[in-house]
Amino acid sequence: TRSLIIDCDPGVDDAVGLLLAFAAPGLELLAITTVGGNVPVEATARNARIMRQIAGREDVPVYAGAERPLVREPAGAGEFHGLEGTGDLTVFEPGAPMAQGHAVDAMIAIVMSRPAGEVALSVMGPMTNVALAMRKEPRLAAHLGCVVAMGGARSEGGNITASAEFNIWADPDAAAEVFASGCEMIVMGLDATHQVRATEDRIAAIEAIGTPAAEATASMLRFSHRIEREIVRGEDPPLHDPCTVAWLLKPELFTTRPCRIEVETASDLTRGHTAVEFRIDPATARHHWATKADGQGVFDLITAKLKAAAPQ
Ligand code: BDR
Ligand code: CA
């Protein structure tokens, strides 16, 4: 088993990532921390609690974190996630309460209470909580196991501007600090996540499982399918955030290359651009950029985990 904290801003694809993690016995899920991003932080915290209730995993604590980016104005992405952040899925007030305390303090306390290198962190939203935690506890970056982050764009170009992907663009200052912190990072940018598409067949296979978690997953993927095909580019929607959990469960689904990543913070035009430098000594690399993803393999993994978690 792998010990894990998920930092996220659900968000439909974050929510699918959570439902995958809840269904994976190979992961010891220590906490979910949420951040303002796709929708405001109160909504991301509630949505994480809704997913945990749907999955019957109220044992996992949910902590709310940063309301706004380090420096910039908050920007949402409700058009891709629905105003509540869960697509067409009806939101409700979850039964189990929030965990007390701030996400940043919880992240520090949990990681530092375990041996160095033990706790992995999956980052599915803007990196504000992670940057704040690293500022508050300077030993955190070295104490963390790997950080598997969804963010950035290289050959695919951006999805919020020509140069930038949403998570990095939303809080470029936080991302710049985290990439410069020295922690080991596996980075799922758009180059990889655009290879993982929620086709109608793949959604139908998940829906056929018939459990509440599988039906919620299918509903959110269908919402993305509609938005992406009708409003965006007429393609099947990419599945971004669950790639971080999929990598932790089955890294062979991805190809990564050692590199050094830096984030543009000075320019307005290229704000949040990820400069991915491969011309480094691989032995010293702290960052690994995903270049290839097995889209069918990721969906087979999600389907298998949701199926195996179903009551027999
Ligand atoms: C990222 O932006 C968010 O809208 C998604 O949840 C994902 O984390 C993709 O650019
Ligand atoms: Ca997200």
C-alpha cells in the first residue's frame, strides 16, 4: 500500500479521481485537502465530502484550504464543471462533517508524522495549499514522497490560454514555488491527459457497473462529454486529474521523461507557461514529465477498481 494525500478542487475530473482512489485498496488515503480552483473552496470541500459519502468512505478526513491564489485574483472554471462543480450530479449536504483545522496544517502534520519519503501527494488543482505548506514547514519538500501533479502543457499548448494549462495558470506563483522546492515530481500535463479520452463506450462500461460510485462517475464524465463535444472542440473530453491516481496505481500506463520544469510568472501573455527542459543530467532530475499515456489502460483501471469495490 501507498500512503497518500489528495489535494484537489472538485471539479468533475477531480471527483472521478477521488472515486478511483476511494475504490483502490492499494492506497492508504490519509486525507483529502481542498483548494479554491474550479469552484470556490467551500464548494470543493463539500464536493469532496459528497464523493466520500457516495463511496462509503467517510473514514477519510476532508480539510478545506486556501480560498484564493497566493497573489492573483481567483478564477473559476465553472463552465467545464457546472456551477456547483459536479456537472449534472445533484449536490446535497453531506452527513459527515468537515475535519477541523486548515488543509495546510493538516498536510504538514500528516506528512511530518510519517517517516521521510512515505507520504505521496496527488495534486489535482492549483498548487496554493502545497506552496503555503512548504512555506510554513521548510522541511516538507524533502520529507514528502513523490508529488504527482496534474498541470502544465508543452507540445499540446494550453487549455486556458495559448501557453498555459488551467491549474498552473490559476496560481502560477504557487506552482513556481513548488516546482523550485526540490521535491520529486511526476507531472501529468495536457500532453499526457489529452491521450486519455472519455469516449461513449468507456463511459457506458463504467455506468454498467451500477453502483452509486460508478453511476456518479459516469454522470460526471457524460457532462464533460457534452460540454467538450458541443461547446469546446467537438472531441471526446480528456480525463486529467485521475491520471495522477492512475500513475500511483499503475505507473506503466505512462511514459515519463526526466526534466526540469519552471513556471512563467512575470509575463501576462504567457502567465503559467511550463518551460519543460529535457537538456539536463537525468541523474539530477527532480521532475518527470509524462509524454505518453495509455488511454484505454487508464479507463480499464478505473472500471476494474470501481467494479471490484462493488458489494458482491
Ligand atoms: C485541470 O483544470 C481543471 O479544470 C481540471 O479539474 C484539471 O485539474 C485541467 O486543466
Ligand atoms: Ca482539478
